[in-house]
Amino acid sequence: MSDRIRNFENLELKFLGVSSGHSDSHTNAYFKPDPETLVFIDISMLNIEKARKLLGWNLKRVIVLITHLHPDHASGVVSLAYAVKSVNRSVILEVVLHKNIALEATRMFDAMGGRESPPFGSKVEKGMPVYRLYGLDSVGDSDDYCFGSNGCTTSSTYLPKRLKFRKIDCLKEIISTRHSEKLRGAYGFWLEINGKSVVYSGDTLFISPFITKLDSIAYNYGSEKEAELYLDISVRHSGLHLNWDYKTVDAITGMLRLMPNLKVILMHFDDNKGFAKKLLQERIENEIAEQFRDRIMLAQEEQFN
Ligand SMILES: [Zn+2]
């Protein structure tokens, strides 16, 4: 057990919450690629108070990478934007997602109050955005900022000057996956943090896009590369999330064999009462070969006072 805990201390991502949308611990992660930058992966309303505790006046950049637009992953964006402004007025929250969901996201966040009302009597017709939203392509590039209540635009008049997208160095790729039929898109991320490859699935029905990504990382950087795979996992057969079954176990153990410095971190548990965690822990003990067991872990929620 102590080894498991020690392993956690070295992981690149920390968690505001680790469970599903039906729990009181929505799965949202965060990390600091450098002392002046804070990056969230998804933000739910449920985690705003915790997120606020991480904000400081010394931050120059606060970014939220959004995997998809379900409420447990995106409902906190506008509140986070206001929280960022309240701590440091010169910092605007950068909301980063795949361009295929940028239009829906813009409308959703605008409807939640993503624009400040212009002062009474002002001639300005529309308010100023409290966040900037970037719709990127799969390799993390954007022609320009993307923001506007009529959809994405590169000629927005809302901002005082054209603000070019500032590349996020640690973001290497936005990985397309499948989650819910009703969603236009769901995405994971490949990040490079402190020399480690971090592959984050977001909510996903399939493991294959992320195994393919790790395969190519092993091919390009060498199989000894340090890596972390964060995986949405379900023991409930919900039809929306990756099932823990023999195919998943095969795929995970195959990667652990190929990459000796890979760790797999399971997240987005079905409940917050601990049943899913207990069941998963049992299945790891029973179904994973002993040599790989200490490299599979369950995500842990950070404690905030
Ligand atoms: Zn979801």
C-alpha cells in the first residue's frame, strides 16, 4: 500500500475530483507546467471552490482544456473565468477545446453569462468576454482566437485588439474519441509535462485511440519513455464509458509490457461511495499479472482545506 501511495506522489496530474457525473466528485484534473501557468483539464461547477484555492496573483496564464461539454466537465467554465478575474484582473481564462465543439461551447458559455454587461448608458452594444475561447485542430494549432456569439470568428470586434493564440507548449495533440451519441465530439489529450508523456482519455467508450497514441510515442521516443495513461473506466457497463473487461485488460497489460516506465491511472469512478473503487481494486488484484500491478492505480482526489 505504501508503494502505491509513493507512486501517486510522482504523478504529473492532480485531481479536484475523481468520480462520475452522478456523484459529488466530478472528474477534473490540473497541473502546473511552470510556476506561472495553471492548467485545468475540465471544470465542473462542483469543483469551483477547490479551483479557486489554486489561483494566485502570481499566475500569468490560467488555461482550461475541455474534453467535452457534459456538465460534470464544462459547467464551471464561466464561474472559473470570473474567479480568475477576481484574483488577477490582467489574466483572462483561456478555454481550449477542439474546433469541432467550439461553436456549441461559445453558445453554452455565453448563455451562462460569459459576457460582462456593458455599463448602463454605454454605447457598446455587446459586453466584453470574461474568457477567451480557442477552437484548435488536432495538433493544437489555431489560426487565431475563436470567439463570438454568432460562432467562431477571426474578426471579433469584442476584444480591444486581435489577440493571437499563444501556443501551449505542453499540449501536443487533441485526440478524438467516442463517448455519447448525442455529443458532437469527445476528446482526450496528449501532453508532455516534465519530460513525461501524459495521455488523458477524457470520457471515452473506447481505449484504442489512446493505445494507438502510446504506441506511436513508444515508436518515436523509444519504449523506455516515461509515460502516464489516465483512463476513464467503468465497472457498470453504462454504454458511455470504457468497460473493465478482458479486452481492456489485454490492451492495458500489452502497453505495460511494451513500455516499462508507463503507469496507468484509472479515473471517473461510477460512484463516490467507494463501491466502484473497491470492485476495480479487486479486479486489478485478480486479473492483472503481479509484475504489472504496482503500475496500475486509482486516481485520488486532492484534499483541500
Ligand atoms: Zn461525459
